[in-house]
Amino acid sequence: MTLISVLGVASVAPAFPEMIRALGVHQEDVAWLVSAFTIPGLLFTPVTGFLSDRYGRRMAMAGWNYPFLLALVALPVGFWAYLGLNEGDRFPPGGPAAGGASRPLLRGLARKGVPVLLFASMMTFVIQYGGFLTFLPFYLESGYGATPLTIGLVSAAMSISSAVTSSRAGWFSARFSSRSLMAIAFMLYGSALLFILHAPGCSGMIVPAMLFGIGHGINIPNLLTTLTNNTPEDNRAMVMSLNSMSLRLGQTLGPPLFGMVFASWGIEAVFTTGSVMAGAMAVVIFGTLGKIGETSDVTRDS
């Protein structure tokens, strides 16, 4: 499942500029691809919660290993893409080698803030997977006696707000700089995590879930677009693969990191710590990044 999940938005982000040119659409329309990636979770999370209550909590009644067969669904899609889609033009002979990492390129990427963007990507998923997704179900169950269906509905609220917000990525990018959008997103993460501790009952958890989803809907499309715009086309796949590695690192480090916080100070400290980390990231982003992402002159720098 982890192998398939990595083939999500990040794997097609290098092709975004080519997509809008080939399809004749505006940059903001690419955000629908990000929205489409979140819709399955939006639709099926409440359903699986209901089915868990009705038929048992192993969505694998025939055996624990059967759900892994769902990954086979990716195979016909891959064959269709291989046989039915045109590859497009390759880089011309004698041109710069694709994937090269010369010193001028690295200096250009550093000037465009790419290392900070990759760090922000990692921290996004440290906070999401560690401070929100992993421990919120336990908090809802222990504090409010929430069922899997209720927890699924709260998760769906995050997916809904994330999908709706990401569909307006073009509107946000036309009015705010990239660093402002990322700083706002991390402030929303922090506010959502603090609100969890003060929500008025289980139904009130919909509000912080939606706040977190809005932050995610602002952050992820903006982060991917900014990385794409500030990377030379012939090195874009390399940088986006580094972004995939960064987010997977965040997903891997987040749960055990916050697990140590939980073991030492309790579950409320998990959300407080996540809020502090998110606030610190907002300060770091706004203080270290200029108005990035508005031009794509890194190619000339290299």
C-alpha cells in the first residue's frame, strides 16, 4: 500500500506544466487533480466506518492479507497509460543531461529556497501523521466514546475541506505569495490542533478537522506548484522525487516522534506539541523564504 500511495500527486507533479499546455487550461485547473486524489477518501471513509460497525472491524473478513490485493487495481491503469498515452517530446540531442546535479544548479536551487520547501514538505507530514491522524482517533474514543463511524466522519470533514480548498488553489495563488500561503497553512494546522483540546463535544471536532483540511488544501498544491516552478524542467523529476522522499520521511518520523511525546506527557501534549511545531514552521517559512514561486528563472541560474 505504501508503494502505491507514493504514486500519487507527487509522481505527476513534474508533468503539470506540460499538462496545462497540452490541454489548454489555466494553472489553477491543475488543482482539480489534487482534489481528485482526495475524493476517494472523502467518499469511502464514512462508508468503511459504517461497515466496520455492522460487519466487524476486519474490512478483511476472509483473511487479514486480502486487502493487499487491492493494489492490483493499479495494474490495468498502468497498462492503459503505457499503451494509450503519447510519451511526448524527449529532450533534444546535445542538450543538458536530464537529472544532472551540477554545482550551478544546486546553487540556483538553494537561492530559490528549494531546501526549505523540502523541509516544509517533511514537517507537513510529521505534523499531519504524528500530531493529527495517529492520535486523534484515540482521543475521540477515550474522551468521547466515538465509534469508528464517528471517527470516519471527522476524517471525512478534513477530506472535504481539503478538496474544496485545493480546488481554489489558483484563486489563492493570485492573491498571496507562496511563502504567505505556506505560513498561513501552518498557522491553520497549529490552530486546528489547539482547537481539538477545547472542542465542545465530539461533534465539535468537525471544526478543527475542517481547519486542518483547509490548511492542507492550501499547502499541498502551493508547495508542489512552487517546487515545480522553481526547478529546471530537465531536473524536475529529481527534485520532485526528493519531495516524495521528504514527505515519506515525515510520515515515517511523525508517529514515533509524537508517540514519545504521548508516552512522556499524555495525549493532550501531542496536540500542544504539534501546534507549537506548526507555529514554529510558519515563522521559519515567512522569515527565510522570499517571494518564491513567482518566476521560474532557476533554469537561467543553472
